[in-house]
Amino acid sequence: MPEPVSVSRSYTVPASSTKSFSAYDVPPARVFVLKRVCIHFPVGTGNKLAVRVMHGIAQVVPEKGDVRGDDVERLSLIHISEPTRPLYIS
């Protein structure tokens, strides 16, 4: 039976930067299913930070555009069976 994994990361994002990174490395011979993405924007981001979750070159969260906010939490429910990579644009 698959073992559930909860991954939480906090990032400090420099101004005027773009970066894609791996938030979780799937162990060899394991199956990975991403079911939920929760992004928290702290006070002061002023909608200037954009976040996307990518699967290869395809964008999966959100389906179009990007996620932005200021002192809010955004939740997306999805079902992706391969590793994804967050991308931020500041």
C-alpha cells in the first residue's frame, strides 16, 4: 500500500528572479501521486509573487496563468502521477 507523504517547504524569494526547483525527490522504484497543492502567500507579497506548478513543460497548477496573493492561502486539488516542479516568478 502506498505511503502518504506530506511535504512542506518555505522559501525566501529574491526580487526580480525566476526559478524552478524540485520540492520533493521521489525515491527509486516508488509511485508518486500529487493530490493537493497548498500555497501560502505571507503578508507583504502584494500580489508581486507568482507561482506555477509544472509537470515537464506542462503547467498543472493553475491550469492557466499563475497563482498570486497577499496574506492568503491558495489550495488546488489535482491528481498527477509523476513528479512536478514548482516555479516562482518575482
